[in-house]
Amino acid sequence: MGKKNNVTFDDIAKYTNFSKTTISRYFNNPDSLTLENQEVIAKALVDLNYKENKVARILANGQTEFIGIIIPNLFLHYYSEMLDKILSTYEQFGYKFLVFIGNEKEETERRYIKELLAYKIEGLIVLSHTIPSEELAALGLPIVTIEREDRWVCSVNTDNYMGGCQAAGLLARHHCDILIHINSSSARNVPAYGRIQGFLDICKETKLPYELFLKEMGNNHESLKEHLTDILCALEQKYTDRKKGIFFSNDTHANIFLNLLVRKYGSLPEDYLIIGFDNSPVSREALIPISTIGQQIDKIAYEAVSLLIEQINGRKKRRPVLLKEPVHKVITPVLLKRETTERI
Amino acid sequence: MGKKNNVTFDDIAKYTNFSKTTISRYFNNPDSLTLENQEVIAKALVDLNYKENKVARILANGQTEFIGIIIPNLFLHYYSEMLDKILSTYEQFGYKFLVFIGNEKEETERRYIKELLAYKIEGLIVLSHTIPSEELAALGLPIVTIEREDRWVCSVNTDNYMGGCQAAGLLARHHCDILIHINSSSARNVPAYGRIQGFLDICKETKLPYELFLKEMGNNHESLKEHLTDILCALEQKYTDRKKGIFFSNDTHANIFLNLLVRKYGSLPEDYLIIGFDNSPVSREALIPISTIGQQIDKIAYEAVSLLIEQINGRKKRRPVLLKEPVHKVITPVLLKRETTERI
């Protein structure tokens, strides 16, 4: 008996003397049976060594419990930590994740999305920047994006504006003579642009002089180091003996800059204050622990999955409930003061 | 016409005047049709706005093209890079990945494997250490493990013994007075134990004095820093003025130790040589670039997926071919000399 490979509903029906309909109800709507009958069937499943085949169940009720994820890469710690936290929501929600690495290639990502749709995913989480939100919205599927252009779809983002204010505010309170912000040239419709706006507003409010360095510095260590060496040179010439407060758009950049200073001077000179963004491990584990604006990645991941499941459940109702407008959730960042701003 | 949600084989058959069997053959064995008929059906699919439903196809041929992955976490860069490379093999092989983060909890991981089996995965890649290979083998499913106890299942591992020899050999060639290896207390049946063995064999061969520090130092930065501070103290007392060659079991530990030295002395003292393991980004991006034994993660990932698919294909043959013995593939590590051993 235990030798049979695929135990069918027929087998279970015969074994329990219930009808096949009753067995089917046990799997799809168990509460429609008495507790006693549920127990009889549960026992039969053990006796028959029944193995659940979710693929077959999907065909019955159309619910795969799959969520697709398109993520640019896992090299940047921000992405790998986010994926870690998203996958871990399985414990709360039971949804499974099909993951694709997009590498920011638009055509590749379109192909991945098509593949995900063929597997009947119930929703999609997008962390990549390539495909416009209008095109995503047209897929007619529950979608949540994280930190990307989100006009037409639901999203969860850090309050980047508040983060920019917190960083510049801390540097201002430490009586820096000049505030500097180093960032890529973000498009205005990307959430991260808020960091620049927050920085600028605080500079204007405090009437402190400031300078923006906005340029693409590449995604590998060598190219970043080269660009940051140039910026260091420029700052040393232009602002000699002035107290420089520098806000970096991420901790990786802040750490490379810190290392350049330490290799030059043996330690962080008194006239430099540094603050990063993200609270990634590199900020805590740097030679001199780096102050930063912490993103609450666990919270962002949880809210993204919840917001997606809310949409999924809305569609499953007898009278489907669709959102009238995309929902945008904003998560508060946390200022973390460490040695690069608070000397000991 | 384009409005209909689910285009069935019936619809396609009617539209093309072929039988349903012909349509089915188009999807499951297209080469059994003439090229001309294939084209007629392909055109009909476009006209009818047919969307492939792979879930339905799975039921027809039993092939989900799913591979399950159990990975301990994505915090350690070794794991996130490995996952990145495994997921990227989709481009070559077309298999999709269902990913679970196990967090090294045995019962949780058993639950995840059960869930993966319910989704009819065709194979499983395991990077976690909790479940013995004998239990994995009993699942009766193609399996490949990476860097874990692998007596009863196929595996792909770095040649850890060679790595240990390379590291100790480099330190010996630099005329160190004492060779030191810092590692956790690895069990002998785990592949990484080879690093210790390789180190010991070179020490004996060169007749150089050596010391092993084998202990659990925890998985977070604070605890690692505390343990490594203790080791630094011990080394400073015991081996004053002697040239110390230190081989760390991973780059993260090597980097923390390097930072302790730089904070104490402003730079890396002449009497310390340091080499890590993995070639993770932290080794390249450290204040002083760290020499290391590079793991070829892209190759390991590729070989793991190939070895798994070989097993999967073997089972699909009309006369299924099962492996008589587990296959263990070994990938050569690469010695990378940087500033912590080659002063400039």
C-alpha cells in the first residue's frame, strides 16, 4: 500500500468511504466538513502515505501562492539584505518566491516577467529601475515597487527627504563651515531624489554654504575609488582648513572616502565629518564606524509583501476589490550617530 | 475575440482546423509536426492572444523546471554572491528557482524542503549545514550540496586543501618566523576542514613553527571583534619582534584583524603578513587590499546546476539512469597576492 507513488482522491475516497467531492472539500474548504470527518480524512492521508501535490491544487483553485521578484543584483548589500527579509516573510504569509536577477537589462527583465506570468504568479515585487511603472501597471497584476519610479503602481520607500534633512541637520549642528553632498545624478521622479532635496532645504534653512557633487561614479570599486579620489583632491584645495561636513548617498561610498583619508593621514582628520546612508554592515564594520541614515529594511520588506497580499486578496473576493489609486507607503529612516561625526 | 481570458486547446484546434492532439503535440513535441504546420499554429496563437500557462503544461508532462534552494542567509557575502550566480544560470539552462532562507534552523529547513517537494521541484541545491546528507539522499530527488558534509549526495566544493597549502606556502616563502591559522573548530567531515589540513601539511613540510587558533567566534561583528582582539593580544605578547604570517579562514575575519592593527599602529606593521580566504569584496576594498585564496564562485554555481540537471535528465530517460555513486566535483582555488603580503 505505502508503495504506491501517487495516491489519488479516488484512493482516499475508497479508503474512507467518503465521496470524492467530500475529499476535494477537505482540501479546498476544510471548514465545510465536521471536525470529526476532517480527522478521519487526515488519518487516511497518513495511512496512505499521501503526498500533497500543490501543482494539482493550483489547477483546481488557480492560486499558485507564488510571488515573483525582479532584483538588479545581489552584490550591493542593500539588495541582498532586502531579498533576505522578503524571503523570510514566508513564515508569516506562506507565499513562495520565484527570484530573477535582472542586472538592469531592460529586455532581459521583460523576458523574466513573461516567464513569471507563465507560472501564474499572483503578484510581483520590483526593485529594478529599467521598466517604467506605466508599463508594469498595464500587466494587470498586483505589483509593489521598492525605491523606484512608482507613479502608476503601489510602492514602499524610505522617507528619503527626511533622511537628507537628518544628515544635513546633524552636520549643521556640528558647526561645519561647508556642507557637501555626493550622489549620482538621480532623476527627479526616483524616490532617492528626496535625499538631495532634503539636504538642499536644510542648507538653505541654516544659510550654510554647500556644494553638490552629482555624477555617475560607476558600480565597481576601482571606478568609485578613482572618482572619489578626484573629489577629495578638489575638496582639499578648495576648502583647506575649513570644517567639511560630507553626506554620501550610501555607506559604500562613505567607506571608500574614509579609507582614502586614513591612508593619507593615518586617521580621520579633525576637519572632516562624514555621514552615509543605508546602515549597511560596511558602516558598522568600517575602520572608524561611520554615522549613517538607517533604512529599516525589515520593515520595508514586510510592508511590501503585505501591500502586495492586500491587493491579491482584494482580487480573490467574490466581488473583486481593485485599488482606485496606487498606494505609496513611506518608512521613516533612523539617524545613527557614530565616530565619523561624534569624535571620542 | 482578443477579449477571451483563457484560450484553450479546443479554441486553437477550431481556429486552425487541426485536431486537439495535434495542438497538444505542438506544445509537447513540436518536431513531430511539419515546419509548415508549426507555423500555422504559431500564427494562430498570436491571433488568438494565447498566453502560455506553464502550470497546465506541468500537469501534462510532470516537468516543473523548478529547482529548490536552501541557503543559510544572505548576510555573508559568500552566500549572496553564490545565490546571484546560481540564479543567473537561468540564461543557460532555463530552470527557475524557488529560494528559502534557512537560518541554520534544522526543523525550519525540514519544513521548507517539504514545501518545495509539494511544488514538485525537479532538484534541490543545499548550502546549509543542518540536515545530514544521508537524510537528504533519502528524499529520492536529484540533489547537489555546496561546501557541506556530502557523503551520500553529489556536491561541488572548492579544493580547500589546496587553498590551505597555497596560503601557508605563500607565508612560508616570505620567510615568516611563525605561521598562524585562525579558523572555527570545523568538523572533519566538512569540506572546509581541508583548509586546516593543507595549512598543517605545509608547516610540517617546511618545518616552520605554527599555532592554530580554532574556536567559534560567532557570526556578528561585535563578537568577532572581541575574539580577534584577544587573539591579537596573545600574539603580541608571545611573538614580539617575530615575523608573523597569519592565514584566516575568511576575508571578513582578516579584515577585522587588519583594522585592529591599523587603529593601533596607524598602518599595517612590518612584522605582520595577512592572507584571507574567499576573495570577497571586503578583501579588495579593505583599507589595505588583503591577499586571499579566491573561490571561483561563478564556476562553483555553474557546476552545481549542471550536475543537478545531469541527474534530472538521467531520470527523464525512457530507461532512467540513476547515479551509482554520488559525484563530487572540486573547483581549484586561485591565490591572489595583494598588499597585506606584498609590501610596496
